[in-house]
Amino acid sequence: MINSPQTFIVAGTSVDTGRIARQTTEVSGNIKGTTTTAPEPPEIDPINLLSETLDSRVSYVGPAHTFISQNGNFLTSAENEWPLEYQNGIAIGRHEPEPSATNYQRDSSFSSLSETQLGQNTVWVTSQSAGVSVNEPEEGSLFSISIEKPGWVNTGVYSEAGNGSFIAPDQQSDISEQWTRVSRVFTNDSVAQIRFYISRLNSTNYVYSRTPDLPIGNYVASVWRIDTTDNIQSRAAQIEEGSLATSPIFNDDSGQNSRSESTVNISNPGSASGINVIYTDGEVLTINFDSTGIITIPKASKEWANRYIQQITFNS
């Protein structure tokens, strides 16, 4: 028998070498059978959201919004920009996409401020003993107010409807040597003027804002505060619908500005069955691709600046 250069003899049988290159062959006198091994699909690189540059597989559509810079300042992004954020100077990731929101709290820069006097209708009201001063921002557009009374740590929400009452109780609230957000959830049962006490000791020692004609509904009032040992500083006061405080929205003394929702989409690079969204609090959310090849990341389920997305991995 004449064999071509492409064949050789196994147990008396002529076998094509091209097949051997593609097959695993069991031999015991006669060829028992073959098993074909499919190649492993290539691993898909994860999306690193700790990188300054946003991965091309990520699409972010949204309005200008507040983010925290490396030096801890609150800055405003460009439209359709999803910037990297920081905590204590260290990159932490991107914040979750947010729903739309309206800030009913006016005068983010504390420009309309007076001591308690009859006949005045300023947005912010202080008692005469508060020792209040307004601090201009070093960067960005975020003003803060300083209160020279370290013990004035209570917050509360008060409705002037009827005889007036607290609808978020007057109580001691968290404060530390780092900027911390205090959030107070409340229900407004009648259209009325609302006082948001951002710093209070008692009925004669306080700083509060006035929000006229707040609609009936469920709200969260929030403010960022820091204890410097010499004073309490407060900034970015906000009153918005719902129970989760979103990124700060800044108003002048007459405005109540809104922010539209943001959307984050992840594109299938071609062979993935789904993704894993990895958050800073340890949660991993798995979502499968549908026929569109696009996954939309769910809206935030935590308050802004509480957790971030750090990485997105792909499942084969």
C-alpha cells in the first residue's frame, strides 16, 4: 500500500494527519472514537470605572450634575459627562445614575439671610445669638454658612400649617470632622410654608430656611455639615420628593431648579451573555443581555455619595 505524505498507519488503518490535528483519538487495536474540543471563548476585559477615561462600551446620557472632586469640593459636570469621583482624595468610582429631582429649597448661597425680625421675609432666618457668617467657595459654586455654636447640632422640619408643628422631629443629628450629609424624611399633609432647621439648640437658638407653599407629599430634607471645633459649617441644603437624597441642585433666592434623569447603557462587545455591576458596598448585580445587546443600569437605590460603581465585568 502506498501512503501519501499526509497519512500514517494506526493499527493497520490509514489515517489523515489533518484529522489528527483537530481530534483527540483513543487507540486500542482499533480506533474506538473521537472527541472534538471547542476552543475557549476569549475573556472580555472588564470595564474599569476607577479610570479617568470612560470606557467606550459605556454610554452616559444626562444633565449637568454635582460630583465630588479629588480635593473634596462639589463641582458641576458638563452635560452627558460621568466623571470619576473621590473620597478623601482617593478615587472611588462613578455614582449611580439618578432619577429626576426638584430642589424646593431656595438660596443655596445664603444670600437672603436675616436675624429674626418682624416684617422681614428672607429665605434664611437666624436667632440674634447665632454668630453666622457666609463662606464663599474656593472652587465651584458651593457656598457654606458658619455658625459659631458647636452645640447647635439638632435638625428638624417644621410646618407652619394651623398652629404649627414639627413634621420631622427636632433631634440631634450626625456631625463629625468630615463633611456628612444629614437627611430627614417627612410627610407634608397640607400646602404650607416649611421651615428646615439645619442647626438648632432650642426655640430661641437656631438657623432655618423657609420654603413657601410646599405641595402635599413625601419628602426628604438634607444638608451637608462639618464640625470644625470652632463652628458648625453647613452647605447644599435640599428638599426633594421621595426618600433618597440625590446630588445637590443649586438655587438662587427665588428659584426651585430641577435636574432631569441620567441613563447609563452598557453595550455587548459581541459574545457576552450578561454583566456584573460591582458596587463599593460589596453588592454585585448580575443582568443578562437581551436581543438588543444593550443593558441599562438601574437608577440609584442609595443616597447620592453613599455608594459608587467601580467595575463592570462580562459573563460568557
